[in-house]
Amino acid sequence: MSELARQYDVVILGSGPGGIQAAIHASRKKASTLLLGRIADSSLFWAHVENYCCMFKVSGEEILRTGREQAQAFGAEFFDEDVLKVEKNGDLIVMETESGEIIEAKSLIIATGTTRNKLGVPGEKELLGKGVSYCADCDAGFFKNEVVVVAGCRSAAAGGAVTLSHHASETHLICNELDVSDKLRLRLVDAGVIMHEGRSIEKIEGEHAVTGVTLDDGEKLDCAGVFIELGAKGVLELAASLGLTMDESMRYVDVDRKQRTNVKGIFAAGDITGPPLQMAKAVGEGCVAGVSAAAHAKQFK
Ligand SMILES: Cc1cc2nc3c(=O)[nH]c(=O)nc-3n(C[C@H](O)[C@H](O)[C@H](O)COP(=O)(O)OP(=O)(O)OC[C@H]3O[C@@H](n4cnc5c(N)ncnc54)[C@H](O)[C@@H]3O)c2cc1C
């Protein structure tokens, strides 16, 4: 293991109900456990839950805050950052967070939910796959020496812009209010990403392929690619870098009854494994994943 890295038996990507339940079960099995992500980014945060067993009319925020305290009481640690990079290194899984922190795990549980938000502007749907993309890591190579635009204010957009800057001739980041760590902001500057803060895209231009975007003040920006990266680093990018198999729709990670993916030491739980996209399923799978991940980590001791 690297001496600079923070090391854990079990690392969980996602602080929603799936991740929190996994943390409760893993830490009760005496596995050192770290959760990444933010509870405010869980799709449950703004929900009012009426259909979860033994709870009637409870706010999602309250459930998540209680769950966080509960997991902490059993020894789990929380780190409110997204993971931008993850790879296998022998038996270990190595991650880099948005502030550049390196974390190593014996077992990894992916519980990142599923949301892949749309921008909802004219041209987005029509030009999907013709210059519009939702995955910088997957499609950056198609835009060598081209001008590209990235839309989004969070780690996915900033991380995607840094990746694209290695391929594109010019990378523009269009964002109302950038909300990333100071280190990630510095990486954007170092990568030469051109920032358009306080602005948004009104329309994606082009007939058969993207030719540009129109911004909210009417300015037109010529470009060949528009990357829509709203929110945190998504499942497609993480799955691609780890070699996880997905279902046919390429939205959900395949798991077995122990919540194991096809990659040894990597488990998945919650919305990321497919419908029903419900808290009850996320919690049940989180429980199984937490137990499986702790057992896997113990093999190293
Ligand atoms: C408006 C609304 C109402 C709902 N109402 C109900 C209801 O009444 N009953 C019900 O059962 N379900 C309801 N749901 C569904 C429920 O919220 C989800 O099924 C549940 O939250 C899924 O849990 P999860 O742990 O899989 O993912 P989520 O709760 O979505 O959590 C995902 C977590 O992953 C983290 N994350 C994402 N990317 C990264 C990354 N790169 N690195 C680190 N962390 C990352 C996020 O920060 C977040 O903490 C509702 C959903 C919505 C949107």
C-alpha cells in the first residue's frame, strides 16, 4: 500500500440509503469503513417518504441525517467529496477524490445512484451522439484538436473539462456557480480551461452535427462537442475505468446475489443496480453489500 494514501477495509462511493446501510453493516463487522459523496446529493434528500416499511411521512433529509449519525456511531467515517478517478491496483482499489486525496480500499461498494441530468435545451436530444455527450471520459478521444464546451458546475463537469483539455484544442466550462474543491478549481486553471461562470447554455446549434452553442446573453460559441456533466462523476465513467459489466441499457451495473460485480473486491448496491429505484431496495442491497465487502476485506488480514 502507498504510504501517502488513506487506507480502509471498505470504501463506499455514495452517501444515500444504499451506501449508508452498507456502512452500518460493514462497520459492525469491524471493517474500517469510509463513505464518500454527500447526503445532500442523494436522490432521497428532497423526497417525502410514505412507502418505506415502518416509517410514514418522513422527510428524506431526516432519514439521511439519522442514517449518517447511526453509521458514525458504529465507526464509519464520512468524507464529503466525490471520487473523480478509480482503478484497480492488484488486489486493491485506488481512488482519487476531487481535492486530490488518494484513498485505497480492500473492498469497494459502488452506491452512487443513477441520475444523469439533462440540460433540457433545444438541440440536446437531437444532437445526442452527434457531438452531444454525457461522458467526457468515454468520448474525449473523439474531439482531438477540436473546440469543446462542458456544461455543469460540479465535480463531474470540472473533472471532465480537465480530461478534455488533454485532447481538445480549447475547452470551455459553462457554469452558473462553480461548486468544487479549491484544488479542483486550481486544476482547471492549470489545464487552461476557459471559464464562463455566471452563464448558461440556451441552445445547442447544428443540424447533422454540433456546430456551436448559444449562451444566455446571446453570444454564440463555435464548438464541435458539448459535454453535459451535471452532478457527480457518473456510473458510466466509473464502470468504464474498472471494467464492470453493465446491463443492456448501459445504465445499471450487473451484480449477483451477494452484490458482487464481475470485478473481484467490487460490489454495487441501490439504484445503480437497476429498478425498482426505491429506498427499500437500496437499503436491502446495501445490507448485503456491506456484509460481503467486509468479508472480502477480511481475507487480507
Ligand atoms: C423526488 C424523489 C422522490 C422519491 N421518493 C421516494 C419514496 O417515496 N420512496 C422510495 O422508496 N424512494 C423514493 N425515491 C427514490 C430513492 O430516493 C432512491 O431509490 C434512493 O435514494 C437510492 O439510493 P442510492 O443509495 O442507490 O442512491 P442515492 O440516494 O441517489 O445516493 C447516491 C449517492 O452517491 C453519491 N455519489 C454520486 N457520484 C459519486 C462519486 N463519483 N463519488 C462519490 N459519491 C458519489 C452522491 O453524493 C450520493 O450521496 C425518490 C426519488 C426522488 C428523486
